[in-house]
Amino acid sequence: MKDYQSTNPYNGEILKNYTLDSSSAIHNKLQKALKIEASWSTLKIEDRCQLLTKVAELLIDRKEEYATLMTKEMGKPISQGIAEIEKCAWVCDFYALNAEDLLADEIIDTDADESFISHDPLGCVLAVMPWNYPFWQVLRFAAPTLTAGNTAILKHAKNVTGCSMAIEQLFLDAGYPEGCFQSIKAGHEEIEKLIADDGIKAVTLTGSEKAGKSIAATAGSNLKKSVLELGGNNACIVWEDADLDQYISTMATARMQNTGQSCIAAKRFIVCADIYDAFLENFTNQVTSFKVGDPMKEDTFIGVMAREDLAQELQKQVQDSIDLGAKVILGNERNGAYYSPTILTNVTEDMPVFKEETFGPVAAIIKVENREEAIKLATNSRFGLGSMLFTQDVDNAMNMISDIPDGAFFINDMVKSDPRLPFGGTKASGYGRELSREGILEFVNKKTVYIKK
């Protein structure tokens, strides 16, 4: 068994030592999940919804505690951590209110006396989750999946092990049966063995493209359903008539919130020439207005990155782009896990900051001559998570919907997840959907029932 540590990225403090679970410990947890499956899956939906409501209440009661834990483990500014916990309560409330309707039998008119689609739980679902939104990524999976009657095993990122354990305890404190939601500390080999086990019926991963390919290959070779929410290289398209006074704060926030460590962050700003100079001035002023510093302080907007190696990787992407001709307008300074808010211009399609996902506070600015070139550049990406377009010409923007091949297209707002709307991507950003009706139906057996009397 291998030991590892969680470390505060802001001050280097070692928070806690952990040991990976043994194969037998993981097996025992899976057996516990399988043991509770029958009684949990047949529990009335309204009873499962009552438990989910209790989770929402506990989240609000403990939001400062959980936000502090996130800040210490991965450096999230405390105010953004509190907002994350409040959003987790929202997704719980949404499914507690709507799950019964979303899971109701779907009546189909055929030549049978009665025919319908029933939505039965699959069983135990494995979730592999990332560190950047340690509670939200888990709750947006767990709330619908458990409420549909499945059980869940969570393998969280190592640097947020404390969050992983806190979430397991959250469900227990809310009254969920033991074995319904469990957290494990496991390496890659153990995860592969777990996916191969007949007790695991499906797997979901939010993470990198590399991790997604690995999980998808293992799941596919074992004929297991999988849902993947992977990286993004979202474009923020700014047409020449965009209202900068109203939306420049939204655009800057779309890049810099969570210290830029978000799959749906705006990463490439594609700006029409007529508004380019005004955009660059206003955008730079907005970014420099964000308070940088100690993530434990309530007014801090940009803190440190989650680990020093992540800051080093980002720095290399920026430097390689500079070597190809990009110009630094702001930032490009690193100190340990801290990477300063950075703005690059003269960005071209061959540069890492255009082609790759930059997971940190770096904005790549690209000037284009017209709207058509803006759309062409925006869609020139291996990724397909989301795009955003700012304009006062909403009618023409709506004509672009079919031209954007992403999982989401936001007009005059930043791409964001909402429990009421499906969330997911295309191309290298993965497949499947979370949230809304689509999310709760990802891990159910859509069973055809045909009756003649």
C-alpha cells in the first residue's frame, strides 16, 4: 500500500497523510454496495428524495466548513468555495423536487393493451472525479444517480481526499444507508480491476482527455456504460457590436474564476477587429481589478493553482506560445503554485494556447476581421464543450446555433452548468450528459414493457 499527502498549495503546509486502500478493502466496499442494492433500488422515490433534501440542508449548514476544506486542499478562493456548496444544495433540491416526474413511466401508444418505458436503476456506478470543483463535480453526479436508485463508489483526486471523505460522511449524516455512497482511495490499477468487476455496472469520469481515453477503453472492453466529461478549449466570440460596458466583467470572470481551472472557462477570446482595441483595454482593466492573494480571504478572487506542477505545465504552454510569436500584455509570472493572471495577444492557430486546454489564469486573445472568421476560428478545435458569443445582434447569433458543434452555446453569458439544463460535450470533450432529465436517465435501464391482456 502506498502513502501520499495532501498539501495546501498556498503555503505548502502538509494537511494529512493517507494510505491507498488495499484490494481487499476496495472489494469489501463493493460488496457492501451490492448488499444494499436491492433495498435501496426498491425504496420509494419520494423517500429517496427526502434524503436528498436532507443533504441539501446539511450542505447549507456546513458551507463554511466545506469551503474551508476546499481552500486548504486545492486553493479555491473561499468565497467561490461557499458558492460551490450553495450550488451543490441547488442540484440536490432540483432532483428532490423533480426526480419522481423525471423517472416516471413513459407511456407509448402501440397495438398493445399497455406499453411503456420504465426507468430502472442499473446498480453500482463508479465515479472518477477531479480536484477543481471537489464537491460540485461529485454532487452533480451523485444527486441524480442515487435518487434513480443506484449506488455509487467515488474515486476522487488524491489532493482532495479530505473532500472525498467529507462527502461520504455527508450522505451518511443525511440518513443514507451504509454502502449507498462510498469513497475509495485507489490508484489506476485498482480502478481498472474495479471497472472489470461484474458488480460495477457503469462508470463516469470528469477529468482530462488522457484519463477519459483510459477509462473509456477499460469500460468498453468490459461492455460497461460510460459517461465522460473531459477538457475544454472554449471560445469567447466577441462581435463588433458587443456591449462591453455590460459584459466585460462576465467575459473576464469566464476566464479567471476558480483561478482559471475550469473545463468550461473561456480560454480563447476571438474578437472582431472593429472592437478589438476597446475590448483589450477593458478586458485588461477588468482582470487587473481582480483581487489576488490569500484564498482564505473573502475578497480574494484569484488565488493559487491547485499544485505547483500544474503551474509549471501552464508556464510551459505560455512560453512555447511566446516562442512562436505571442505577446505578453499582462502577467506570465510564477512563484510556486501561484501563476499570475496572464493575457496574451498575437495568438495564432499553431500555438499551444490556441490548440491545447490551458488550465489556469491565461487568456489568449485573437483578432479577426469579421464575424465569419470569428466563427471559423472558434470551431477550429479538437474540443467541443461550449462556446459563448457576445453581441447585440441576437437574431443573427441564433442563426449560428447549428454552426457551433459544441455541447453548449451561450449568447451574452458565460458557459455554465445549471441543474435544469443538460451538460456535456462533443469531440475530445467527451460524451454523455449530466444534469436535468438527461443526467438522471444516463444510469437507468430504459426498459420496454409491452402488455396484452
